[in-house]
Amino acid sequence: MKTIYVDNNATTRVAPEAFEEMTPYFTELYGNPSSMHFFGGQVQQKVEEARERVAGLLGARPQEIIFTSCGTESDNAAIMSALQCNPEKRHVLTTRVEHPAVKNLVAHLKREGYRVTELPVDRHGLLSMEDVSRTMTDDTAIVSVMWANNETGVLFPVEEIATLAKSRGVIFHTDAVQAVGKIPMNMAESQIDMLSLSGHKLHAPKGIGVLYVRRGTRFAPFVIGGHQEEGRRGGTENVPYIIGLGKACELAATNLAEKNLRVKSLRDKLENGLLEMIGNSIVNGDREQRLPNTSSISFEYVEGESILLKLSDKGICASSGSACTSGSLEPSHVLRAMGVPFTAAHGSIRFSLSFYNTEEEIDYILEVIPPIIEKLREISPFWKGPTARSCAAS
Amino acid sequence: MWVYTDKVRELFNNPKNVGEVEDADGVGEVGSLSCGDALKLTFKLDDEGRIIDAKFQTFGCASAIASSSALTEMIIGKTLDEAGKITNQDIVEFLGGLPDKKMHCSVMGQEALRAAIANYRGEKLPKEDSEIVCECFGVSEREIVDAIQHNSLTTLEQVTDYTKAGGGCGTCHERIEAILEEVMGLAGAEPKPEKPAKPRLSNIQRMKLIEETLEKEIQPNLAKDGGSIELVDIVGDRVLVSLRGACATCAASDITLKHYVESKLRELVTDTLVVEEVAQ
């Protein structure tokens, strides 16, 4: 059975070019970049080249790139640094739809006595700039707002929020794990102070991340140890993965607009095809302000895990915001924050594409899904035929 | 990814007895769209009072669909009295097992069957008179007690796995703990074998054992929630402690102290110990 992988917001395949560039650094070129000898020195050069490549994708300076172990570490490092550098400020401003890397960290901070505001989103998953402005106070140590939502792909106006934060003297951080490599960005013309990215979301391996810290932003290290990363992140560099990430960033930066157009057209073909063929189906999240690769679509009156399992039997890999898939009993916090009705939230499926996907794959998915939904609806006690009132209309 | 047995996968992919029995004698509906799973069971009886046909409609995950299908297969051919004896454990056995987090699917089957039988007999379900404990998922005290008794549950987490109760906002956790204690207390009063008598300890041995239990048993568990405990003093049977970290500010720290720390110490050291929190 052929594997059709449309779960790229979960993780991506390592680009073969990146893998190839990494391999010698596991075997022959195993030196420590901190060493004084030529053997380590050549590795250090390669690490610095990777730093330049990452900076290139972000439109940043190489000195502004700190390598970490993952997106979660980057998020933690950014927020904890802002709090440590501004001990008199006790407020954190964020949103209700953040990734657990931020969501659970701020929940922890709340227990530690910090004041936390989690801004609501509307039913399209969008933020109100008025809310952002109203809740940002003199006491706010950091504003952390994700760039793109992992479940719906909805984009937040992070540049606008960053500009506002700058004018109020507040540090702005964005979890850009889902955005980097999928949309163009240029830190040179931005007011964003800190940005997190994760390698495995853009065709580098799992276990490598980056925290971008704008020059001039005060920073307190999260991992304290050796002098690596100019004392901003202790621990011997994960050399092969850094090199893999560098290559992946270089690949992502190449023909980004062209690749995006292709991914978007595949995504739109899939989404429109499903909406057309399957009644009582709804797209979750704003369809304009959105990543080009993501589609979160709910099939009313059926349950997501059942759909995923049947897709999986056909070789198709996707995700769901349904309760059952996560082991929790409630549907995803993102869909709940958007007020997606329960009829739809439990039956949501996320397709997230990459430029490795093909039109044939999309055709295959479009062929496979309608009978699956039909069969599950036949079993469902709530399905009264396609005339059933759609909750989305209410 | 969940690991399902072949039987679960088979019944999920090819469920038996899907639909609604015409002119059903009994109809049982449990769950709801908001809960994420729901089951409608209908059955028909023959002249001798045996179930000749049973069908189901289910909204839910693979294990919910498989449990429903299993239920219909199990009850066809049985009298209502025979069918009424089927428990969620029987459904789990029929399926060759279910993941812990999916046990509530088998409970849903049992509940639907009871509801359908009660519907036929024109009886009220005992749960209808029972107080709702978990508002999020509409789970009554009666359902929780049943699940604890039928499945010998001992922890809050298990109660959530089996009934969903406590899986939402969490405000009912204390109440569930209290029900657990009550039911387990009752069960313990009857057949539970006498615990082996603990050896008599000298004062020093006892102090050491308290210290060791706190350090090795209790501390690691509190640390999981970001909390910490420190032994301040031992005066007779009174163990004076101070809570730190997340425990210090946690609203539920009283419960942690009494229900967890004290009971653990009583279990492992001496059953007369009383734990008290002191300010540092």
C-alpha cells in the first residue's frame, strides 16, 4: 500500500538533500566545534554556514540565530527570558489557541503567580487587534502570539502586533513553528523581537529548533552551561541536525512563492472537492488568512477518529481535532475557542500538505473519502440525511 | 495511535446489526453529540420474550462502534433477564480487550442496554433519580458507583476512563474521589482479606520509615504536578509537613494531604498517623 502523507503540520520528511549533507557529520567529521584543532574547526565552519542559511530564510543576521533542541524549548526560552529580564513586570499576554508549548507554559506561570491573558478568537479563528491593544499594559512583560495555527492554518497579524508592542516597549515573541518555510518572512523589516522555529516542520530532522533573538533584545539563557551559542544556550551543538536544518532552510528559501502556489492549488483542489462532494462539511478557520498548505475540515455527525482509522487503512495519513484521537475527552482547544459546534468539532480532519504531494495523491484522497463519510453517517444516530440542518448556518 | 485488537478492527470495519429495528419493543439512547459519542440501541422480542433482533446506531470512535456491534451480537437470542446481566466487562472480553482510555465505550454499551430494557418494562432507570456528578459529560453518581463496582476501579483516572466523568473541567474531581473512597470502603468491609499486621516499629525505625516514604514514595508523585513536601517534625502520631512549589498555592492541597499523603503513610508505616500542614 502506498503511503499518502498529508500530515505535514505534525512532522515532515527530511529532505534527501538535507540528509545527505548531514551524514558525514555522524561518521567522519565528528569533531567538536568548540575544539581548538583543525578537526573541530572545520565542523564549526559548517555550523556557521548553517546559521547563515537559517538567517537567510528569516531575513535575519546570523548572530541573531540561537540553535535549540526543538520548538518547545525555543518558546520556553523566549518567554522565560522576557520574564527574567523584566522582573518588575508580572503579566503575559497570549491567545487561547496557542500550541501546548506556550499554552501549558503560561498555565504553569499562572500557578506561579503571574497574570496571564489569553485572548479569544472569533469563529473564523481571528484575533481582534482592539483586544490586543486593550490588554497590553505597562505590566506586560511579553506578548507571545503564534504566527500560524497548527490546526487550522489561520495566520495572526504578528507584524502588526509586534509594531504595537514595540511602541509600548513590550517584548514580542511569535511561535512561528508552522509558518517558517511556508510563508515569506523578513526579520530585517519586522519589529518581532523573538521567533521560534522547529526543524522537523520544514523538512529537517526532529530534535532541532531555533530561537531568533533580535539584536539588542535582552536575553537570559534558558539552558545554562557552556559558552556555546555565545553563552545564550549551553550544551554541545547538535552538529549534524544543525547542518540538516541549514540545508532545509536553504531549500525552503528556494522558489518559495512558486512552491507555495503549487501546494495551495493542491490544497484548494482537495478542499473544494470535499466540500462539493460531501454535504454538511465545513472548513474551520478563515479561508483567506491562512497557510497555503492546511485545511481543517469538519464532517458533521461523524467522529474524527473513525474517519482517520478508515483513511489510515487506505494509506492516507491525516490528523483530527476530535477528542478521541488525543486521549483527552474534549475536542481540540483551538476548535472550542473558535466556537465550532460539537456536531462539527468531533468530526474535524486536518490535511496538511507539502510540496512532495502530487495531484494524483489528491485525486486518490478525493476518491476515498466520500464513501467513508457516507458509511459512518449511515451508522450515526444523528444523521438524518443531507437535509439535516447544518450547524454552521446557525 | 491506539492499539486495537483484531476483533475491534473487524467490527469497526464491518459492523453487524447497524440500523433501527422496526416497531422496536425497547429503545435505549445514551450519550450525545457534545460528549463525542452516542449510541441508540433498539431490540425486538419474540413470543417467548427472547430478543430476536437488535440493532444499533453509533456516533463515535472505532471502539464505540465495535462495542455497539458486539453488544447487539451478544444480546440476540437472550431473554431480557439474561441480557440484563451483561456488563461492560463482558463486552470488553468479547472484543478481546480495549485500551484503558476507551473503556467508556464498553460502559456506553451496557448503559444503552439497561436503558432499552427499562424502556421496554416502562421502568425508570435508577440513574434518573441519581444526582449528576460530572456536568461536562452528564454522568450521574449511580453510573460512577456502578462502574467502580463492576470494574474494581481504584483511581480517579480510571473512573474517567470508564465513565468520562471528570474528563472535562475537573471541578467534580473531589466528589469522584469521595465516591471512590466510599465505594472502596464498603467493598473493603466485606471480602477484603485482613491486611497483614505491620511489624511493631521502634520510634527511630518509625521516623526513618516516615522519612523514607515521604522521600521515595510521595515526593516523586507530588513533583509530577510541580509540588514538593518537606518533613518538619514528628510528634507522636502527628506528622508535621510543609508544602512547597505548586502544592503551596494549590487549592486542592488539603485533599492531597489527607487523601494521598496521609493514606500513603498509614498504608506503609502506621495506620494511626495524622498528617498536618504547618507554616514554615
